[in-house]
Amino acid sequence: MSLLELTDVNGYYGNSHVLFDLDLAVDRNEVIALLGRNGAGKTTTLRTVTGTIPRRQGGLTFDGTDISHDSVDEISNRGIKLVPEERRVFPTLTVHENMQVARDMTSGTEPRPVEEMYEIFPVLDELRENRGRNLSGGEQQMLSVARALIQSPDLLLLDEPTEGLAPVIVDDLYDVLSEVVEQDVTVLITEQNVDFALDLAERAYIIDKGSNAWDGTVAELEQRADLLDEYLSVGAVE
Amino acid sequence: MVSQGLIVDQIITGLSIGGRLFLIAVGLSLIFGVLDVLNFAHGALFMIGAYVGVVAVQSLPGGFWIGLVAAAVGAGLVGVLIEIGAIRRVYDREELDQLLVTFAFVLILTDVVRFVFGTGQKTIEAPAVFRGSIQLTSSLTISTYRAFVIVVSVLTLAAIFLVLRTTNIGRLVRATSSDRDMAALMGVNVPRLYTLVFFVGAALAGLGGALAAPTLSITSSLGDQVIIRAFVIAVIGGLGSFGGAFVGAYLVGLTIAVGSLVVPGAGELIPFVAMIAVLLVKPEGLFGGVEA
Ligand SMILES: Nc1ncnc2c1ncn2[C@@H]1O[C@H](COP(=O)(O)OP(=O)(O)OP(=O)(O)O)[C@@H](O)[C@H]1O
Ligand SMILES: [Mg+2]
């Protein structure tokens, strides 16, 4: 049984229908890359899981339980944590307070100590008392990831974590995430930076215009320059 | 020529009006700051608090103190009913819809109170300990009750700041107020938190009403006058800012009291002029943009 399973999912924003009969299955402790062009529906797929999409239909189970009628906070409290595309650090709270809120709101499992995050992200240690809104994009991304990790998720959803980051920061983030995926956590990651995602992931799904286009192992995908050309409009992966 | 003594007297009066106004403005600000809803029914909650105070004083020995608690809890619970029953359903609607829903409760609550208590005015006296006055200097006294109201308003401000700044729940409220969708994604039950905040805001209005009861003549339309002033304060101080509500309340109290010396009969007008000036010059309010 998969940890997360989407079957025949349709997603809507008002009258516009953006996900079409989508299927996706993530096994426990797997790392899955969710790839596709801009506007393909990657973020919307994650929103389907977190319950923040305005309307969805179809099957959605987590750990064998139907979660399609759960509220956003109920889904979160089952251990599904999102690092959103826009980072969404609390702008008026300090770095430290952002982490404390994450710690305080962890339920059903032990939160990881805030101090541990400062070891993983030394840059945040120096910014403890800075407000979220005064952080650079990279710092906000670190904080957003740290906040999710504090809550010891069973399923971590990462929405384009490298978007807009300088290459050195991307390398730092890669180091952190490659340690995260070694642990007892399942990860679903979307990326435009295909190399980044494929280096972390074991399997991949490609979606196009809101529908499944392909899925398989990363090893297979790396042999398929045609797929990358067709669906991701980037060069081959080396 | 106005004598110095009279001016000082009016300043003290202004401060006590300010203390009373603060208690209502701060709840309005709290609810707006967190829920993003302008609660027009806030004046009606103040009025309910005043009636609870009246009933307590008239029916129980030591009723004043019980009345303060009962007014806060009673108005808070009415607030919870309003929030769960109606306002919760319009969070995602336009501001006008929200305002109309809360306005409906002004009419409902006013009518219910009129039905129960009639149209006559009610007055009560402050408890005996507060009947005297305090000699500040050889020529200056302040009524003990007024001093008490000022102290309560300062303590309330301090308590709100402390809770928001230093407690886990306060931090959670600030986080949710800055991004409720992200808070929900982190596991916060936002509707429940909103209900709690609405309870606290409404309870502050009820407390303000019961505290003001000995200094006012109470009718079912008491809330109308109070809500207008609370809005003026909120606009001057900056909606959602507690420091702003505090300064705004005392500014309005002082201008009403002192202004009536300068322009007899027009003291009530001056805060409105000030509000228009603030809206033109600094539309976000004196303290707008600075969060608690
Ligand atoms: N809030 C919204 N309201 C209406 N339509 C939306 C909304 N968000 C996304 N869409 C539409 O849904 C489709 C899928 O968007 P989505 O954000 O899921 O794509 P994506 O794959 O995450 O793209 P990107 O790589 O740019 O982040 C797009 O056509 C987009 O225009
Ligand atoms: Mg996206």
C-alpha cells in the first residue's frame, strides 16, 4: 500500500478545470520528483494533497485513510507538510518565532528541536531575531524548509525549492535535502531544475496540461532525452 | 479666558473617557488585526456589558465585581455565537458583506435588549470604595472611579502586549494574523483560533461596558454612539494596532473634554475632524503598519 495515493483526481479553480484524471502513488520513504512545464499543474497537484485547492474530485488516501474530506489543518496534522513555492515565512515574526510556531503546532509526533535547525542551517542562526520579511529569498527558503522539518513530517512536499536561488545556495540546499531524504521521510518534490530533483529522487512523474504524461524510475528517465525535450523543454540530463 | 484649574479638570475627564474608549477600541482592533473583519456589532457588545453590570449591581451584594467578570464573559459568549453563527461564513466575502452581517447584529442585539429591559434609562453607582476622590495636588483631585478606569485600561494594554509578545498562544495569533493559510498548512485550526480571538475582543468590549456603566446613563442604543467613536479611534490610531488604539483613545478622550472648553458644545466634533485629517495625511493611521 502506498503512503500517498491520488486516483483519478480532477482539480478546479472556480470554473477552470486544471487537473484531469491524475494518478500518483508515493511509497513510504520514497523520493518522487514531480516534473512538468510552467503551468503544467505541479503546484495544483500539491494543493490537492494539502487541501488548499478550491475544489477537487477523486480518490485521495494517506496511509490507507481517505483524506479527501479533511480540512487543511487536519491533513497537516496527519504529518503532511508543505514547503510552498512562495516560501510563506511569517513576515512579522522573527526567524526564531517562525520556528517556535512550527514546533508548537506539531501534533501527533515529537517536533525536532529548534536548535537542531540552526546547526543544519547556520545562516539562520545569525538571523534569529530578524523578521521574516527582512530575509533574502534564499534565507526565506531555508527558514521555510527548516519550519517544515521541525514538524517531523511523514510526507514532505517541496514546491520548487531552488526557484530564484543563487547557485551556491542551491548547493547548500542540496546538501541539506540529501541528508533529509536519508531519514525516515517521504518526499514529493517539484522542480524546474530537473537535475536537482533527479539527483534526489528515485522515481519521477511527468505531468503535462494537468494530465499524467509519463512515470517511471529516474534511471529510465535519464535515458529518455526525448521525454525531457517534449515535456520539460530543457536539454538532456547528464 | 479659561482658568488653568478647569483645563486640568477637563484633562482628567478626558483621560477617563479615553480609558473607557480604549477598552472598546482595543477589542475592535484585535478582531480586525487578526480576523480582518470590521465588527460593527462591537458597540452592541459594549452595551450588553453595561446591562450585565446594571443587573449584577442591582441584584447581588458585591455585584459590581461579579458584574465586571460576568459582563466580560457574557459579551464574550455572545461574540462567540455571532462569530460561529454568522461571521465565520463571510470571511472570504467582500468587506461590505462582512460589515452588513455585523450590522445586522447591532439591530438584533439592540432590539433584544430593548425587549428585555424596556426603553428607559438605567443608572448605577460605583461601589462604595470608589465614591471618593483622590487628592493629587493641593488644588487637584480626581474621582477615584475615574482613576480606577484609567488604571484598568493601562493594565489591559500591558496584558495584551504581554500575551501577544511572550506566550505561545500570542505568537500563534500573530502568525495566523500575518498569514492564515500558511498557519493552517502548519496545523493551526484557524476557525477555532478566530473564535478565541473574537471571544477575547468581545469580552474586552463587555468589560468596557460594565466599567463605564456607573458613569453613563444606559439605554439599548448606547452602542451606537460608542461604536462610532471606536471607529474614529481605530482610524486615527491605525486599524489593528494596539498602541495606536491606546494613543487614539486618549487623544479622542482629551479632545472631547478639552475641546469643549475651547469651542463649547463642539468638543464631540473635534475627533471627527482629526479623523478626516489623519485619513488625508496618513491613511494607514498614526501607528498603521506597526503591528502589536
Ligand atoms: N489560483 C489560481 N486560479 C486560477 N487558475 C490557477 C490558479 N493557480 C494556478 N492556476 C492555473 O492552473 C494551471 C496549473 O498551475 P500550477 O500553478 O499548478 O502550475 P505549475 O506546474 O506549478 O507551474 P509553475 O512551474 O509555473 O509553478 C495553470 O494553467 C494556472 O494558470
Ligand atoms: Mg508551481
